[in-house]
Amino acid sequence: MPATIAMALDLRGVTVTLTVARAAVAMAGLGAREPIEVRTSDPDSVRDLTVWARATGNRLVEQSQGAGWHRFVLQTRGPRPWRRPTPSEATRRPGAGDGMAG
């Protein structure tokens, strides 16, 4: 059974640069592994959304196209697994070196 789409974006007529940016902002507001549907009309979005999803750890679940339109279902990445801090991270004091220490 397919997952319910958490959000749908109709970005037909929007340039591919804004398509990726708007998808990124929308996905930032979703929970882990929630799917979003993006509809575009820019043929470059096929390449750019695919590359962006791979580069950010999000998943391209489905892709389809028709005459003048493209549809993507993207899934937000899950929570990042815990990892042990590196020695330099473990000994760093909060506020040290970030310009926020008073």
C-alpha cells in the first residue's frame, strides 16, 4: 500500500532553480520519511531534483511524466544515526570559537 502524500507542490511554470529551492524548504518542514509530491513543467527538473535528492540523502520514490509535465514523489531522509563524537568535538567547549562567548 503506497504511503499517503504529506504535501503536494504544483510548481509548473517555475524555473528549475526555484523548484529545487521550494522543494527543499517544504521538505524541511516535514517529519522523517514523509513523502512529498512535486509537479513541474521544466524538463531540467528531471535531472536536478534527482541529483538534489541523492546529494541531500532524500529519496526519489517515484517519477513519471507526460506531455509538458513531470511528477516526482520524494521522501524525506530518516533521522541521522548517532555517531561517537571525534576527540576534537568531545573536548570543545560550548561557545568556544563561535564568536558567541562573552
